[in-house]
Amino acid sequence: MVSDGVGSASPCSLRLATMDDAAWLLSMRNDPELIALSSTQRAVEEAEHVAWLAASLGAHDRRVLIVEDGAVSRIGYARLDLLDPSAAEVTVVLAAPNRGQGHGVAVMHAVSECGFGAWPELRHVVAFIRSENMASVRAFKKAGFRQTVQWSRDGHAVYAVERGAA
């Protein structure tokens, strides 16, 4: 069970992704609704995805996590990318049927804690959220992130939200 750090809990757990998750992750990455909110805004080919996942699983500077519900079914994924020794970017994605169900805030908090545990020098976790995705901005704020700036990234207006180590 993961907690949002303010007393609420979600019956979810996090685990490191494996190559057995490749097909499911690819289907998530190619969800049209998620592509519309992505900075790349294109579908990912299977070979490209498998190569990316294989490299990611062995990388020191990246964690790919699977979010599972109490029944051990995958409901989403998260990614942490080390930007420098003191900062990491977090991405949290829930499958369509699981959005708005109260899992997001707890998962965002738990993924941040995972990053702080994985990299001892990590001091800040940041998410870059497209301006069209205000629901995610609100959820990250509920998870203890603070909105820092609005700026352009990859030609899109984004909000940066940040959380420091406890």
C-alpha cells in the first residue's frame, strides 16, 4: 500500500519494471489520450520501445516502476530520470480506468520517496506537466509538490512542479 504522506492511502504498490512488462508498457505509451499530453506526441514502435526498456532497466540514472493495485494487476507506471546528482524528473501515468480513482496522489508521493531512497544525493524531484493537464498539476500539489514556473518545453507550455527531500 502506498501513502500520499498526509494520511490517505491507496491499495497500490510499486515494483521495478521487468522485460515481462514490455508489451503492457508499450500499450500505455501508445494510448492516444496519453500521446496528446506527451512531449513527443507520436506513437512508439515496438522495437524502439523494447530497446529503450532494456537500456532503462540497467541504467543507474533511471527507474521504471509499475503501479499495481491490491489484486496485483498493473494500473499504471512511473519513471524517475536523474537529471543531475541532486535532481530527478518524475513521470506518473495511470491507465484510463484508474484515473480519478484516488491513486495518483499516493503514487506521486511514493515514487518521489523511491527516488530519494535510490539516489542518496537527490534533493529535488520535479515533474514537467503540459498546461492542458491541470488535473495532474493539482494531484502533484496534493502530493506535496509546489508549482514553480510555467515555461515552454519542446514547444509546449508546461508547468514545473517540485518536491524537496523531507
